[in-house]
Amino acid sequence: MKQIQVGMLLACMIMGSCGSDNNDSGDSSNTQNSTSSITNTQARIFFEQPKDGAVVTSPVTFQFSATGVTVEQAGEVKPNAGHFHVLIDNALGYIPKGQTIPADDKHVHFGDGGKEGTVDLPAGEHKLTLQFGNGQHQSAGKELSHTISITVKE
């Protein structure tokens, strides 16, 4: 997990606003813009690996794919473009559209535009959600998420 945390910390320092919108209005929804930059209704994202129901060892290797959207680095918000995030054991299963995706050990950002990576997970069952977000880490919502369940063996 240390490799992911160091990478996330470095990315947040470079970008300056990875998990916070500094909204002092008292609104805890963390919504910066309720309008998604994704207009292609045919777009979809999914895990190439692991597959739903897979039994794996840690560290878990991920591979992602997308159709109908451009995968690129975080930064500028562009139409039908963004990057991947992996939500680990998220109760809702996705981040609502327009909300900023947190940056912590349960929300792994691939803001470099990457389509693969590894994460250390403890043994047991895990629900993983691939979530697409725009250049400012705002979620594209349930429509651009894909959830799988895996079991990490010791």
C-alpha cells in the first residue's frame, strides 16, 4: 500500500487539489460541478483483469479498458475524457456524478492516465469499483463505473 500512498501524495502535491475542494459553504457533498464532461451515452469502462469472481494474491494487478472516452492524465477537464480510479470496498459501489473522488487508501487514483497498476490488499473478499473521473477528479457517476468482487488468498 505504501507505493500507492506515496504516489497519491506526490500527485496531490503536484495538482494541489486532489481530494479537497476547499468549499467553506458548509455543503459536505463535495460537489464542484454537477454537470459531467462525459456526453457520450455509449461510453463504458471495465476491468480487463482481474475478472469478476477471481481468486488472486496480493499485490493485485489491475488492467482497465474504456470505450467511447479518452483516457488521459488528470488536469484539464475535456469533453469525453478523464482517467480511472479504483474504489476499494465502497459501500455505495460508485461515487455520485459530479462529486470529487477522495484520495485515500480506499480510493486509488490513476491520474497519470494509466490503464494498469497494482494495489496491496489484505486476504479476504473485496468489492472493487472502477470509476471514471474527469481531469479534476469529479466522478462521471454510476454510468461510468464497473464493480467486481474478488477474493485475495493468503
